[in-house]
Amino acid sequence: MMQSDGFGFGTQIRKSPYFDATVRWGAKAFSVYNHMYIPRDFGDPEQNFWNLVNDAILCDVAVERQVEITGPDAAKFVQMLTPRDLSKMAVGQCKYILITNAAGGILNDPILLRLAENHFWISLADSDILLWAQGVAVHSGMDVTIGEPDVSPLQLQGPKSGEIMMAMFGESIMDLKYYWLREVELDGIPLIVSRTGWSSELGYELYLQDGSRGDELWEKIMAAGKPFGLQPGHTSSIRRIEGGIIYYHAYSEIYTNPFEVGLGRLIGLDMEADFIGKEALRRIKEEGVSRKQVGLVIDCAPLQGPNTTFWTVTKDGGPIGKVTSAVYSPRLEKNIALAMIVVGSSELGTQVEVMTASGPAQARIVEIPFYDPKKSLAAS
């Protein structure tokens, strides 16, 4: 067995409860996300993609740290953090939300889980929202308690994930609706299970509530999934970009507003409740944006993995934006990309040039998502 000490950024980078299991199952490289290791390589990323879209993969996403908010004013406080209208959010429901600052910039795009009337988890993308929430609470005048619980999610994603869940939890798990959660146990291991994920495929997230049992949980799921072709895996850049899913940090972060990335539907400017950034977002909507996220098809040889820098996009010799995420899709047999482009040059069909890692290439602006635009696979 490969020793986990062979991977080293230092003790300031935390290991998940599944770290040793992922190494045992073939993880070859890790990245850092929310100050933690995340597996990014189990061999061939194209095979990982096919495993995901044809069968199922199990991913260690314990890096999705939870910000837990409880107390008499929890619901009111959570609404202050997000522009999305939560007035009809039921106990047991999940919602994709944005967290914005006073200027309307995006600080995070997490999943919000409502476990009880006054009990919420914010399941984070890669930024320190625990600190932001605690800072906001100091002067809020609200009675809330904010902390990080012992919770570590796994993602079980792919078309056979439902069958694997049924093998573990019985037929009743099939009643779990898209973006809802349920408290369950697997041989005494305490879990929250939700019909969510970061793959645009049918999928579940299993939130372990006892970090000492991470290795045991990983092995139980892999054993249950063996008859269905379950493989260890990592979140797929190919599938993410096909699905048009934004990736926090893969754009200008706090200087990017929701309207620029096509998420204006999540902004409840007409609701009575106040939230941080409300006036700024109202002004941005009235004035319009100067740039927007678009899809690109890049005409060149298949890209060898995702981009690791932002690639300049030009039109008529002048810069008009940048590619934020690019990859070759073996299913579409195209190089596809997400880019931030100035509004005047963002019309569908516009021909542009992209400075890729291997040189300039022609590209054209297309609709996103590139595949399954109505998310019918994930919601099925």
C-alpha cells in the first residue's frame, strides 16, 4: 500500500476521513480545496468520465466543508447571506444558492441544506465562508450559533447510483426527490443523504457525521457498488464543462456578479427580506452587465487536459475576454470551453480566436450547457 505520507503540502492542509482509502484505491495526485486534499487523479481522466456517464463513481468531496447555522434567528440570518428567496424552503430541502458581498460579487456558490426549522448547513465551494458568516453575525443583532460540524460528504454519481443506493438503503430511498435530503444510517454509520451532486448526472451526496468511520463507509459503498461497476473517481472536469457548471475561482471571484454568469434567476430582488448586496444587485440589473459567460467550441487538436491558466480570447486582433475552463469532450468529440466575454462580442455564432497552451486557435460562441441543457439526467 502506498503510504499517505507520500503526499505532502504540510500539516496545514487537512486530510479527509477518506484520504487513506482513496490512496488505497488508486488516487495518484491531489489538489487543495478549502485547505484540504482532494483526489484529482485516478489514472485516466477520460476513463473517469466514461465511468461516470455509463456506470457510477465514488468521489471524496469532504472538501465541501459545512458551515452550520443554528439558533432562533437561523432562518433569518441565512436569508441575509443569500439573494435567493428562501421563504418557501421546507425542512428536508436543499437549494443551490449564491452568497454575495455588499457590491453584489459572488463569494461562494454552495448547496444549502435545511435539516430542521432552525438548523442549516451551507455545503461550500472553495472559499472561507465560515469566517464570513461569523463576521457578519457579530454585528447582526441576531441570535445564531455558527460553526463547522464533523461532517464529510462523499459523492456517488452516475446512472447506476440509484441502484447502488437501493442496494444499501432499500427501495424507500427511491422516494428521495431531486434536491431533498434524508437522515439515514448504514450499519450504524450516521449519514445525511441528498439527491445532489456536481456532475449533471443522477447522483447522491452522503454526508458522514462521524469522521472516525470514513474508511469503513468508503469500503461499504465500494462493496455495495461492485456488482454495478462502481469505480473510485474524481469530479469530472469534462462533465462539469459539458453541463455548463461554474467553478468558483475559475473566474474573477468576488468581482463577478450573478448576472454575468447567467444566474440572475437566483436573485430575489422583489422579496421583502433584505440580504447583503441587494441594492448593488438591483443597480447592476438596471444598468446591465459589461461582460457575460458564454460557451465556446475551439477548433484545434484535442486538448490534453483542462487549461491551467486563463486563455486570452480575441476578436479582430483585440482582446475581448478570457477562457475560464476548457477541455476536450470525448462524447461530443469537440474542444469545449466556458469564457467570460465583453457583451458586445458575445452573440451566438461569433467567430473569435483563443490563445491556447499550444498556440492560437479559431473558436465560435455557442449555447451552454453543451449537453443535456435541461438537466433531465440529474433530475430523473
